[in-house]
Amino acid sequence: MSSPTQKPPGETRRDQQEGVDVLERPRVKRPPMYRVLFHNDDYTTRDFVIAVLVRFFYKTETEATQVMLHIHHNGVGVAGIFPRDVAETKKAQVETLARDYEFPLRLSLEPDEQSDRGGEG
């Protein structure tokens, strides 16, 4: 419970110049974003990677194929950029599914520098 002297979030104040009530909202800091990276290996099939990108990262077949080819040719590729808890959950889900199918697919997370500078993810 708040004491009567504390201002609750979203409290209104009276603008003296205009004579209107103005709603004040506290600024909420955006959470840091993380890139979910897929690492290439010699055993996980291309079809499996595409299926995972479609199912867990909501890519179209075409987008998933482009990401898979990037991973295949460059050794690593970005599947998506998410808040840390979402990124960790997706990584765990994909790696668990890969183990169920006996694939050694490895994912990792890295901070997204653009989100630190206020850029779009």
C-alpha cells in the first residue's frame, strides 16, 4: 500500500498554463535484446533447420530457407532478436527438439548492440 504522500504511477497533474489535467506516466526502460544464433554442423539436416525456423521463429518457408543457407555458408546465422527470457526459452525448446531427433544442433545467444543504442531489432 502506498502512503498518502507518495504519488502513484499515472497520477494526473494540473497544467497551470492550459488549465487542463495531464496524465504523467513513468518511463519504462526497454529490456535488452538478444540475438538467437544457429551454428552450422555436419549432421543436422537442412529440412530440420527450416522446420524449426518456421515453427519457433515464425519465418515463412522462403525466409527460413534464406536463413538456413546463410547458416550453412557462413557457419552461423541469426534466427531472431528477442528479450533475454524469450531468447533463452526458444534456444532451450529448439535444442531439446534437436536432441529428440538426435541432431547436435547448437544455438547461442548474444546481446544485440543495436537495441542498446535504441535501434530497431
